[in-house]
Amino acid sequence: MNIKDLALFIPERHATITEVKWSKEIVKDYIINLICKTENLFRSEQLWPVHPDLQKSNGISQPITGLWFGAAGTLWALNQLKKFYPVNLQRYTPYLEQLTLLQPAWIKEMASEFIPTNTTSYLLGSLGCNLVKWIYTGEHLKQLQQDAIANFNHPANELMWAAPGSMIVALEMFKQNHQQEWLDIYQMGAANLLSNYYQESTKQCYVWQQNLYGSKAIYLGLIHGFAGNAYALLKGHQYFPLDKSVIEHLNTAFIKTAIQTTHHANWNPYLEKPATVTLASSLLHVCHGAPAMILGLTELWYLGTDETRDLFIKAGQLIWDAGPLKKPWGLCHGTAGNGYALLKLFSLTQDELWLDRAKKFAMHAIIQSQQAEAEYKQIRTDAWCGDMGLALFLNSCLQLDVNFPMLDYL
């Protein structure tokens, strides 16, 4: 890479990939190993212990319950993985109510000045928890719908806390049970998003503004900004037909906000810098940057232009050339998450180069997981940032399944 390309990512955040030959047997065994260790760490009413790294970095001691880095995500992942592996999971249904009962305590520890302890958000609040209750019991549908609607008009205006997360759940629930109420909720969310979609003056493209953690900003990423909002709209465009101009606006924003060189492309976390959140430029993971854009805007490969598709390839090339993230190894901010972007490009291009690269990320992530377990004396059981997310990615590489967990499917 030349100096210009190096400016597109932060080299010290990335590692040289470990060249370990892909092995189906090693991968299968490691997934089963992670499932068994996750089960062994379960603590009944206290669910799973907070990983030491999270205790240190986030100051949380109370059991975490949400989908993103808590017990709901762990339970979601175990339910998915049991479909593929001969494991007899213990009975978790007696403890499902703990998902919502324990929520206030850990949110209060984490960020109560910005986040209400009774939040109904998808990834960190009760919507995700009640979704898992439904997956395990077939119950809690009414509460699930109430949570989904409660996230509309949330000022965060992004996937983690607001309408897009509800739209993802509503659309997947409609696909599963064909109840009109769920389609109505999805369409309400789409109308809500489009009502506050506006043209930003500097880049002359349509975006959304987020009011997040005490300040307003225009974020671009998947979890907190443009890519996540666009994802929720594009995911259901056959159920809520988007005007041609909306598709064009999404594509234009994707192109105009890119920072690119001859061979690479990335996106900064935001167009407007937030006052209360410190984020580096040139991030490269599922929340912000090229992986976020690939995963969030996949549909634009088909709906966009040749320039759009060229940007996808440049974004993927940057992910590969930058190398795996040093820490963590899971889906969010991690090697497994970036690996899913490479899997997406395999699906879009049908070029096995991208599949081979995804598998190399997978083998490297196994080593990262082993090193972390040696350091902390336990695995990290959460799905988005920890070992259960890694297990899902490893399984996707085995199954050639490019769908991203908890977004592309429930």
C-alpha cells in the first residue's frame, strides 16, 4: 500500500494474518468446543458471568442481558448452532424472564445518563430480549409488538436503539407467521424513516441525523447511522416499494461519502462530528467503515451502478489488505464481522477469492479466541463481540451461508 491508502485505516488496529490452512474438522470441533464451554459457564438466575475484559473496559459487573453483548445474544446463537451440531443444550426456559428483569441494573452501570434502564431497543433493550423469549417459547408476541412500536420516533434514529431495529424484527416475524400486524409495523417504521430523510448541504446527498449519547451528528455506519437505516429500508423494499428517487438517493450517498484511492475505499464514522462521543476516523469494522457499508447496503449491488459495484470491491480489498482486527475477534469490531463482509462479496461476485479470504479470517479468529481464553482464563460468551459470534461466523464459512446473524435472519 502507498501512503494514501494507509490513511484509509488505522494500521495499529490491525494484525498480519496468520496463514493457517483451512480445516473443516478443526472448525467443526472448535464450534462444538465453544458451545460446550458456553454452557458450562451458565449461572442460572445470573445467566452468564461478565467477561473480565468487559468488566475492565466498560465497568460493568451486573449480568448483561441484551442481544449485542449479553445473554439474549448468547441464547440466540445457541439456538441457531444446535440446528447443525449434535449437542444437547440444557433447559434455559426457566430463566428467560431474567433477560428483562436484570436489564435495568447493567444499563444503569453502563450509561444511565444517556440510556433509560427500561429501553425497548433491539440490540441492547427489551425488544431483543423478548424476541429470544419468543424463539424459545413461542410466547410474548404482544410484548414484542409493543416494544417494536415503542422504538418509533426514538431520537437516536438508528439501528441499535430506534425504528430500524424494530423494522428488522417486524419484517422477519411477518415472513415467519404472515400476520398483517407485523407487516403494518414494518411499514410504519419505513414511513417514519423516510419522513426524516433529508439532503445534507456539504456532500449534497440524502442522510439521516442521529441524536445519540447527548449530541446530534450524521453517522454513516451500520449500527448507528446511514447504512443501518438504509439496510432496514432495502431489506423490505418488496413489501414497502421504495420510490426510484429513494434508491437513487441511497446510492448517491454511498458514493459521495466514500473516501477512495485507486484500489481501496472506506467511509468515516460520520459526516457531522458528535460533540460527546470520541470516534477515530478510518475505522474498519461492522459498526463503522467499509464492512458496515458492504453488510448494510448489499442490495445496492443489484440496484446501483457500475460505480457502486466498483466501490464494493474496493471496500472489500481494503478489509483484506488491512488485515484482521487485533481485538476483539467476534462480529462487532472484530475479525469475524469483517469476515462476513468478505462472505457477502463472495455471494455478490461468485468469485471464490472472497470465500478463501473469509476462511483465512476464520482460521485467524480461532487463534485470537484461543489467545484471549489463555489470557482471561475463560471464553467470552456474547454473540456480537465474543466467541458465540465467532462460532456463528465459523459455521457460516462451513455452510457457505453469507447471511449476517440477527440482521439478515432471526
